[in-house]
Amino acid sequence: MLLLAFILASLASFASTATTTTSQTSTSTKVADSSCTNGPFTRQCWGNGFSIATDYDTKWPVTGKTVSYHLEITNTTLAPDGYSRLVMAINGQYPGPTISANWGDTLQVTVKNSLKNNGTSMHWHGIRQANSCNMDGTNGITECPLAPGETKTYTFLCTQFGTTWYHSHFSAQYGDGVLGPIVIYGPATANYDIDLGAMPITDWYHPTAFQEAEIAAQGGPPAADNGLINGTMVNPTAGGGGAYNTVTMTKGKKYRLRLINTSLDNHFMVSLDGHNLTVIQADFVPIVPYSTQWLFIGIGQRYDVIITATQAISSYWFRADVQLACGANNNNFNIKAIFNYAGAPVGDPTTLGAAYTQRCSDETTIVPYVKKDVPSGDFLTHVQQLNVSLNGGGVPGQTGNIVTWTINGTPLDIDWELPTLKYVQESNDSFPVDLNLIKLPEANAYYFWIIQSTGFLSVPHPIHLHGHDFYLLGTGLGAWDNSFASTLQYTNPPRRDVAMLPAPAAPAGGGPPSSGGWLVIAFLTDNPGAWLMHCHIAWHVGEGLAVQFLERESEISGLMSLSTLDAPCKAWDAYQPTAYYVKDDSGL
Ligand SMILES: *[C@@H]1O[C@H](CO)[C@@H](O)[C@H](O)[C@H]1NC(C)=O
Ligand SMILES: *[C@@H]1O[C@H](CO)[C@@H](O)[C@H](O)[C@H]1NC(C)=O
Ligand SMILES: *[C@@H]1O[C@H](CO)[C@@H](O)[C@H](O)[C@H]1NC(C)=O
Ligand SMILES: *[C@@H]1O[C@H](CO)[C@@H](O)[C@H](O)[C@H]1NC(C)=O
Ligand SMILES: *[C@@H]1O[C@H](CO)[C@@H](O)[C@H](O)[C@H]1NC(C)=O
Ligand SMILES: *[C@@H]1O[C@H](CO)[C@@H](O)[C@H](O)[C@H]1NC(C)=O
Ligand SMILES: *[C@@H]1O[C@H](CO)[C@@H](O)[C@H](O)[C@H]1NC(C)=O
Ligand SMILES: [Cu+2]
């Protein structure tokens, strides 16, 4: 009932936006104050005292409304690019259904694992889970995996707004289809007429992700066979079938498009021929709008962009170019979608892409709209270094060598049946070393992290943190030096939940070790829980590239009911000894 009411309400708001005109957009922007409400010309407003100027880390609306969804995971055959393969679909589709809610609503999502031979665990990427770490869906950290046949309901408040995605955290499973977009409606830093919704972009493999993960662990990352834009693409082989995703625009209108990079391994730059993209949000953080022709999206990152349909009535290619600079691994370098103006003749576009320089590094023009500074004086007292290394610095190229990624010498290896929150529930402090667990006992302190990649094959890594937006203070090639501390950006640095740990371009044909790169981030301990920080390249997190923070441990059980772990853990304990397949990676 609630869901139906919500759908009707959002249809009504779309209907009203679709009938307005854009002629006055730039002149009639109202100031975002408590008396203005959200509309095509007043996107900065929200209502009831909330607006784009609200600091959502400390304040958010509580609507009292609960929006419910049911997601059932099944093992089925689909052909998103014309090639049939096993897909672990959600409600029979790939990508899974879009979950949407308003800022301040409670989401209640019931997940049913109807797979025969895998557990699962659903993570709501970038959702802060304020005081609800037990709903983060990270198996081995915040819950036991959901055994085949089991159901779990995740309930959490939408304290942020914007675009994100949900995905399985059970080994490489999201690569086989267990993912979908999330849209949380809220204010925006620029006006637009029509919300086109989410457009996930990913690399796509014809063997399953579990098969590819094994190949990656034995030798190196396998090449993707294709890429998908909004779950579809043509097959590059002649007569292979598939179709381009097609979006229709009306000349004169402004469109909001929500881009999500759900890749396993490949990085892209995206562009719409003949148009600029006005970027208004990076991950969940609203930013001062800027215009660009090409946009780099790392795995797990999101960008909300506005496209103004001012060009001639025609068809235009939207491009997702694989970046060789990231160590591209794709057999198709022609991943595209179609943006069609209403009234344009039918047929593939003939437009040419704008020139650009290949790269593998984040956007550098991210300025958060709500300004927040980081106290530089805390740096030296609260800094730790995390060294990222392949095989713990061991000799690569040895046959049969299983690839691992270590942090300070240890690859993370979780125990599905004994998640970190279970230790907390049982007041057991004997954390094994390979949980890579770092305690953060101090409340409301800024902790600083120097993430340094070292040694052989220091490829770029998209680093993602659960439970927080972090502050991105700086990044560079080579080795970090403490004298750099004074050059970091402490004044309104970018905030987001995924950032690139950079690396120099790989030497042609292998070659000698590179000198790596560094990334410095900080976050405030304002959310007690157990939070994973990991590389979002599916192979790398499976190979151990992760740590977990146990934040304000003593407060956790007072803030949430850890008894939510009990039933799924009991079912998992019963299933695991009978499982057909065994865990053969970090479990994440
Ligand atoms: C999916 O189905 C295939 C083919 O029947 C089977 O081999 C595989 O184990 C199934 N996977 C899961 C996770 O149930
Ligand atoms: C999950 O299922 C796939 C087959 O669909 C299999 O290859 C993989 O080993 C399974 N993993 C676990 C841990 O069950
Ligand atoms: C993505 O695909 C879905 C399902 O086909 C469609 O409803 C939606 O409009 C598409 N979105 C975009 C941005 O193309
Ligand atoms: C997605 O992220 C990966 C890894 O960061 C990157 O290689 C790829 O280019 C990105 N895709 C898009 C569409 O930006
Ligand atoms: C896109 O931005 C560039 C650089 O600011 C500008 O030169 C160009 O005219 C813009 N193109 C369109 C279609 O607005
Ligand atoms: C990280 O590597 C640097 C350079 O090799 C070394 O000085 C430092 O002790 C290492 N830190 C940790 C925590 O292992
Ligand atoms: C505490 O955790 C360890 C694993 O590190 C486990 O072996 C032990 O049984 C646990 N103790 C209790 C009392 O549950
Ligand atoms: Cu990585």
C-alpha cells in the first residue's frame, strides 16, 4: 500500500515537471530557505526547513514514511548483450529494480536468497547507516551471509540524498548480476526539468564472475568481453544481437542523469557527443556545478549530471570509453548508448566524440556545496599509514602463485560464520590478525589515513569506505613523505565515499616495479560500528585488499539490536557444512 502510494506520488511529481518549460530556468532560481519547496526552478529547495544548504551529516528530515521493496535473487539465464549466460538476477531482471525513496524516508528491503549454491549479503553502497551498522549488509563484518532459501529484512533511514546502488558483498557475486540502482530524491545544486533516473555502466564478462575471479587469482585480471550501459549493449561480434540503451530528449529541456559505475575491473570516461555535462553531485555529496565534456568515473563512484538539449534535432552517441591508463581489460572499446531528440530520424547516430586525454585519476574540480573543513592540527596525532602491496611484496610471475593483495602485510580474510558484530555481541576481543581490524575508540575525532601503494604492479585502486563520507585531502604519485602534510587540502576538501589511489602508467610489456602512489583521507568517528574499507575492483577485494574499522566498539550494542544477527547466523551454520562450493577468497 505504502509502496503504491509512493509510486503514485512520484508519478504525480514527474507529470508536473514534464509540463513546465525551461525558458526561465536561469533567472527564476529561488533562494533555498525554509519557505521554498522543490520544483523545476527551485531545485535547491526541499521544504520544512531543509534545503541544499543542509549539512546532512548532522541534520535530516524524518518523514515517518516507510518505503518497502522485495528483492529475490535467482540463478537464471539472460542475454544483456545478446550472449546468453548464467546471471544471478534480482526479481528476474538485470540490473535489479531501482529502489527509490525521498530524503528522510525509511527503506525496508526484504531480500530472499533463492540461489541453490551460494550465500548472499546485500550492501547499500554509500548509505551512511547512522547508528544502524547491523543493516550494512557486509557478510563477515556486519552479518552472516544469508543461506539459500533464507530471507532478511534490512531497515534503514535515508539521511542522505542522491544516487547510489545496492550490491551483493558475497565474494564476486555482484559481477554475476546481484545489483541495482538506488535513487533518493532530495534538493540539487542546479535546476533541471526531467529526471531520467539512473544509468549504471559496467564491464561485462561472458564467463561468470566466479570463474573470472579464479582466473584473476591464478595469474592476472581477465579481459572483459563487453560493457553494458543501463544493462544493455550490442554484441561486438557480427550478428551477435543485443541493443543500445536509448534515451529520448525533447529539444530545449534540461535532463538530470544519474551515472553509476558498477564495474568489476574496467574504468571509463563518459561523454555525450555535442553536449556538455554539468556535474552537480559526486557520490552522495552535492557540489558546486561545473561543466565538462568528459567525466572519469571510478568503480563504485556516482556522478549526477545535467544535460541541456540545445543541439540540432538528431541522434547522438553517448560514450563510455575504457581507460587504457587504468590497465584497461576489455575486448570491446566501443561501448555506447544513444541519445535521441524527439523527432529525429530513426537509425544509429553518426556523431564523432570530442578529443580527450586518457587518464586514470579522479575529477579535480569537486567543491562540496556545504563547506566543511578538517582540523589540520589533528593530522600528526591521528595519522596511520596503510601500505598496499601485491603478494606482500613477493616475487610475481611464479607459476601457481596465488595472487593476494595485502595491507600492512596481511590480506583480509573474513570468517562468514563469525562476523565482527558477533564478536561485539559476545564481548569477544580475540580478533584474528587476518581480520585486518583497526580499533577507533575515540568519539568525534578526525582519523587520517595515508594509503600507500608500493612495489610491483601498483595499479590504481578505487578505495571505498562504508559508513562515512570521507574527506579527500590529497593524492600523488611516488612515496608519501610527512613533509607533504602541510600541503594537503584541509579547507572544504572533496567529500565522497570512493576515491582513486593513483599509480603511474604501467610500463609497456611489464617492466620493472613502479613507484606506486598515495591517497590521504580523513573521517570523523561519528558513527559507531564495524565498517569495511576496500578496493572496489572485485578481484582485488576478493584477493584481500581491505581493512575494517571498529569504531566506538563500546557503544555499538546500545545503539542497535545485534540480535538481528542471530537467525541468519544460525541458518548459515546449518548450511555451510553442506555447501556444494567452498569459500576460496577473502569472502568479500
Ligand atoms: C546456478 O546454476 C548452475 C547451472 O545449473 C549451477 O551449476 C550453479 O551451481 C548455480 N549457482 C548457484 C549459486 O546456485
Ligand atoms: C557461488 O556459486 C558459483 C556458481 O554459480 C560458484 O562458482 C561459486 O564457487 C560459489 N561460491 C560459494 C562460496 O558458494
Ligand atoms: C534504463 O532502463 C530501464 C529499463 O529498460 C528504463 O526504464 C530506463 O528509462 C532506462 N534509463 C535510462 C537513463 O536510459
Ligand atoms: C568504472 O570504474 C572503473 C574502475 O575505477 C573504470 O575503469 C571505468 O572506466 C569506470 N567506468 C565508467 C563508465 O566511468
Ligand atoms: C562545452 O564547454 C566548452 C568549454 O567550456 C565550450 O567551449 C563549448 O561551447 C560547450 N559546448 C556546448 C555544446 O555547450
Ligand atoms: C609502510 O611502508 C613504509 C615505506 O616502506 C615504511 O616506512 C612503513 O613503516 C610502512 N608502514 C607500515 C605500517 O607497515
Ligand atoms: C572468540 O573468538 C575466537 C576467534 O578469534 C573464537 O575461537 C572463540 O571461540 C571466541 N570465544 C568465545 C567465547 O566465543
Ligand atoms: Cu584494487
